Amino acid sequence: MRFIAFLIASCLFCSEAARAEPIGEADLLRHIKILASDAFEGREPGTVGENRTVNYIATQWARSGLRPAGEKGSWYAPVALVERRPESYRLSFSSRAGGKSARIKPDEIILRGRSTSFSQAQMPVVFAGFAQVEPGGEAVAGKLVLIPRAPLEDSDAIASFQARKRQLIKDGAIGVLTIIDRQDRWSAFRRFFQRPSTELSGPENHAPLEGLISLDQFSKLLAQSGLDANALLADRDDISVLALGMVADAQAETAVRTYISHNVVGKIPGTRPDSGALLFMGHWDHFGICRIEDPRDPGKDRICNGAVDNASGISLLIEVANRLAKEDLDRDIYFLATTAEEKGLLGARAFIENPSVALDGLVVAFNADTIALSDDGEKIAVIGLGRAGLDQEIGAVAAQEGREIDRSGTADPYLARQDGYIFLERAIPTYMISSAFADAARLKAYLDGPYHDVSDEVNDTLLLTGAAADANFHVALGRYFGSTARYPGKAPSGGADN
């Protein structure tokens, strides 16, 4: 009956779609050229580039007729961030029975503190696997915890690792050291950790001490306790917390910088706001001036402009907002441009922790990210299929719009690498729908080439045929889910006033 009701309502849906002016490639390109221009300096949070970016988004939404929905009636929701960079550190282990202390070589570990200076002696050392933790956190409170890194190829495992680490911090671990369980990747991880790292501000987001330890060094440590490192790592899913029979002394000096970035939030008021709300989102940030100046070539390009990632997604949000603001829809529609996605989905997490809309009233959310990679206006990947509970409805809108859903599953590994995952963690139906992720060959070529590089800029390789089709598909999604006649369903919690 629910699907029949959709088909009956779809004739109205069709007629409105026919009357609306579709979003074209030129519409998207106009915004991408501005957002990915050198004047925006790569859109790094906390810079002049951020100021220009968030002002541009807010201005475009205001011109379309959206209302500000950020903090205190503004367009902006502040996000407090803290950046940390290791400076100096040392770490030594000894057996709890009073054995000889073994100092770890600096090239086998790397450490940083929550504050500028950390010093702690005689920390009990434990290994944490991924089995359920003891209630109350008594097993890790006041201890140095060694936890294995999840495989990079496994999106769900990475999400589980991140959640486990947050739980260890919440339960009072004084330190969390990640074991890099492939020695051939140690140098790359260590180099990455040496760079400034950004997190949400607040003690719940960083242990007093954090760091990495190599597989070789971890193996040597365990051998002193009569344990086998490979066996322990293989059993990680069955181990909660295991005492290693040793204590650690550590010191770390860390460069710490705190600053405020911003999410941008706009709203199209619905005629029946008590029926729930929709959310369209995408991240505005990129990597800024990402290369050190070369004195031998002062004119060399140093800006990671992020044309595809994610000026393209923000251009979609601007044009979709412009179209939907001209319609009378029942539900409120929110638009969210997040900061610090590239630093760990931080803007999305900050929004979830301090939302501008009642989360239990969200009927569905859609994330737009990295869309300008396909010349195919028919096939789309739907990241979130089987996870969000509205697959039948998404399929019906796709059929109405003449879009074919790619059901190969090749895009599934990206589920936890995009802002929508933060909403899925809160059981909010969320999808990322894009033709770019249905074109596996071009996606791989992009990820192996321009991705996070100075070459991700506006040029002849930018493909907008699929992006324009995706933008119009999001308009169709807004019309369908924004109407209680077309979609009478409620938010998973039953709906809430907004």
C-alpha cells in the first residue's frame, strides 16, 4: 500500500519536475570556479580561505531565500578545534616485578600529549582488543593502553577502531598507543603522525597521551612477557583488555594550537514543521596551502584547491537549495556545510553533538561529496543501501528520474569515510548518492592522482554531466521526502517538533 501511494502521488511529482528549471553543468561550474580558485587558498579551516568560503555559501543561500539556522540566529555554528604536533618525547617499559627498564628507540614510536607537557611514571600497561569492554572502565582507567590499528581497507573496522578508542578515553585511559600491525606501513604512519593533527576541542577527544608504536617494537615488548604479538593481534576481536605485566614511564612535549572554525547552516521552513525535517549536507573544507615553498621555483603551485573534493558537492548544495526554496513543501529542509571533514569528519560530529535541528525529527539526510567525476547521467551509487532503512523509497525516486542504481557494492568501503556516517551512527537514515562512485575506473584514477593534491583544480578533466544529473536527483529527493503526501513516513524515532 505504501508503494502504491507513492505511485499515485508521483504524477504530481512528475508535473512539478517538468516545470522546474533543471540544474545544468554551467550552474555547478560557476560555483566550483569560485570555491576552488586560488583566492580561496584551498579552503583550510581557521584561515582567510575559510572566511571567504563560509561567507560565499551563506550569501548564496540567503539569495536563494533560505533562513539562517546556526547559532544565535546566524548562518554559522562555531566548531572549537585543537591542533597538536609532536615536538619531543621518550618512552620506557619495565616489568612490574621490577625488571630492568628498556627505553624505546625514538624511530620505533611517536608520541604527543593532550597539553603542551606530559610526564607520567609507572603506568600499568594493557592490550585492548575489540571485544566488549568491562562496564565502568575499571580495566583501563589510569593505564597505558596498546590497541591495534584497523586495516585501512576495511571501512567498518576503521569505524570500530575509532569508536573503541573514544571509549578507552572516556573510560579514563591515561594513554592510548596504536599498534601499526604492518611493519611495511610504519614509516608512512609515523610521518603522518608527525604532522599537525586536529581534533574537536575537549578532553573527551584526546587522551592525556597518544601515539604510535611499530609492530617490531611491540613484538619485542611482548617477547619479554612471554607473549606472542602475532597471536595476540590475530585474536584482537576476542580480547577485551589484557594486562601485559609491565609499567611505562613517558614524557612528551607537544605544540598545541586552539582555534574556532564554522559549520554553515541554512533552513527552508516547511508548511508543516511538526512532520519532521530533511537534511542536505556536504563539507566545504580542503587542505589549503599544502606544499612548502620551493626557493628554486617560487612560482610552483602550492594550493590544494579541492575542485572535485569538495567544491563540487557544495555547488550541488547551493543549486539544490535554490530550487527547493521556490517550492511549498511540508517538512523543514536544512542545509549544512561542514568544516574539518578532511581532519576526521569533525564538523559533522560537532553538529551531531550540538545540532540546529532536533535529531529525532530527521526523516532522512543526504551527503554530497566528490561528485564531479562522471560523464554518465544515468548510473548512481547509493552509499548507505542496506543501512538506512529507506532503500525502497530511494529506488522508487531513482526509477522515476530514470537513474540506475549500481548494486555492485564497489562503493561500500567509502561508507565510514564521509560525513553521513556520523549520522548513521545515531540511527538517522543517511545516504550519499553520486554518479562518481558508480564509475569505479574514473574514481580510482582520481584517488590515485589529483585526490588531495594541487592538481585537483578546475581544468578540462572536470566532468559535470553526472554531477548535474546528481544535483537534479537531489532536488527530486527533496520534493519527495519533503512532502507528507508523497512520503507520509516519520523519522525513526516517530518524529518530533522542530
